[in-house]
Amino acid sequence: MVTLIGRDFAESRAVFRSIAAELTAAEVTVAPEAEWVQSGIALHAPITATDISKASSIVKTGVVAAKLDGAVRPLVAADIKLAVFDMDSTLIQMETIDELARFAKAYDKVSLITERAMKGEIDFKTALAERVALLKGVDATEAYAKVAQTAVERVTKGARLLVTTLIKKHHAKIVIVSGGFAPVCRAVAQVLGVDTFYANDLEVKEGKFTGRLLHDVPIVDAAFKEMILRRYAAELNLRPHNVLAVGDGANDIPMMKAAGTGVAFCAKPLVQKQATYSLNTPDLALVLHYLGAQNCDSAGGEALNGLDSKSKL
């Protein structure tokens, strides 16, 4: 199945016609009718190919060139029973450490380190230690309260619909694993109706940040995220195709590769290359298209089952 996610019907149709022509030239059979859903924003078209990797490469090249999203996915809808999410720049449109730094008037220094870490230029633990050190002496209660409120206000479009659909329709376990900090993660989890989360925590003495992490808890880094995903998958007796992981940073790559379905959300090229799917449109509900949903309209408040229309290519 080819899934294409665009901005409007005319553009998506033109792009898919071009991709379909290339697939046909590569001896891939494309269904004569495509299912256009969500008012023409997304398309699902069955294909028959002896070389799926070649078909996937053609589709990926086409959508990247058009700056759209899309991929070849299994014909059968994914049966997700465990979904593991990064928080910063995934479930929320901000980086927690950057906002704490903004409160501490150290934003410029911290954001530069964050950017290097997101690109994979420096390892997460080193970047985290360098950034946390710049928060030394800041009032912890005031900083956490301010940043938690900002995080709730910046929940990513479609996040509520995606999480709600996974819980209600897939009966999936939802886990947030964040390199951010526990008080902020707790507020976001509560808003989204998620009861399980893991995050880092800062050491506080006499009401002030010491510039260090708590020493008696493990750091939530790439290895920890992957470990949590594998642990819950084992506890729930799930196979990889039942597991979804969504993230945007280099430290999300291991958990996305461990999941049967890994989605790189508005991620750097390095991360997108490692994921099963990429989504560059900042609407998390669109992840549902990769899972086989027909309609994922964030404005509508519900993932629908019906198709909008069928149209010849």
C-alpha cells in the first residue's frame, strides 16, 4: 500500500501520478483507483510489487522531491498495542531545557547545545550535563511552574487525537519517555491522559537548581528509551509489528528501530533515514494514516473509518 500525505488534493494527485508512472515503469502494479481521504489530504493506493524495497525507494524519492510525506506500508492496518513517545518537539512544540534556560536567561547558550545534540553531533549525556549546569542557582519552583504551563499550551496539533485513538480504538499502552524533566512531563502526560512516563529530574537544594541531575535515578537517554520500549513490549507479550515509537531526535533512533513502526516527526535528516516513516507536517494525528486509518482530522476530534472518495489516478 502506498500512503501519501500532502497539503491539498490537486498537489497530492499530481505528485502521486508522477510516482505511479515511475512505479509502473519499474514493473510495480498500481491499483487503478486511489482512495482519497481527509478531503484529499491523504491517499491510499494498493500496489503489487516483487521488489518492495525498490518500490519504497521510488515512493520515498518522489515524496522527498515534492516535500510531502509518504511511504510504502503493509496492506493490513497496523495493530498497535504499545506506543512510546518522545516529548520535547514531538508531543509538545518546545524543548523543555531550552525553556528553563530562557527563564534562567541562558537561552542562547543552551539552545546551541540542544541543536548540536539533536543533529547527533554530541552525545545526549554530555549535552544534558552542559545545559543543566547553566541552570545553577535558578528558583526551581518558579521555573518548573512557568515551563510546565508553557508546555501544556504548546501541545502539538493532533497529539490528543492520536493518543486518544490509540487508547480507545487500539487499546494500546501509552508511554512517554523524555529527556526533559519530570514536573513538566507530568503536566503534559496529565493533559493527554497518559499515566506512564519517564523523564530526567534536576537536583534541587534550598529551592534552587544545583546545576546537576539527581544521581540516584537513571538518565533518560537513547539506551534508556529503547530499554523501556523493549521492557513493556516483553511484559505485554508483543511482537514488533504491535509497537509504535514516535520521536524527533537522534536519541530516539534506537527505540524507533526497535519498534515495528517508527515515525520520525519533523525530524532532522539523520533521524528520518533511520525511521520506518517520516512525517514533516506538524500534525501528529497524521501518524494514523501510516497505521491504516482513513481519516485523521485533528479539527474533527475523532478518527473516522469511512472514506471520503475514490478517484481514478
